[in-house]
Amino acid sequence: MMAAMKLSTQGDHEHAIAAFRQITKENPRLTDAWQQLSTELELTGRYDEAADRGSELAAAHPEYPALLYNVACCESLAGRKADAIEHL
């Protein structure tokens, strides 16, 4: 996780995405990695995928309602206005 975060802080988002994908594949319950993957996707303009990953995370962790706000922002940026309004 530290190596993936280092890639992110260095601005190497493509490699960070690959690293976080691997981390989430190996540790699907590691919510911090899922959240960071969604953030990396958002930073690279992949709003549809960021919203989808964020929705999965929010569904798995309803105790974190702020995740839905992030999902709504990505959905809005992806042109999915009705979905965004539903999540607000």
C-alpha cells in the first residue's frame, strides 16, 4: 500500500491505479485501497469507473455516508446526473 501511495504522491497516477487494482484484487476488504483507487480514477478523468468503484465501496460500507457524496460528484462529472441526484 505504501508503494502505491508513493506513486500517487509523485503524480504517477497510471501506475498507482495499477498498484491499487492489484491490492484490491489481493485484499478485497481493504477499504482504504478501494477508496484510493476511486480517487486515482477520478484524478485521471475516469469518472464513470470512479463512480462505479465508489458505489461498490459505499454499498459495502453504509456506515460511511460521505462516500455517496463522492460517488455523486463522479457521476455528475460523468454526465450521469440522475444517478448523482439519487445519491445526494
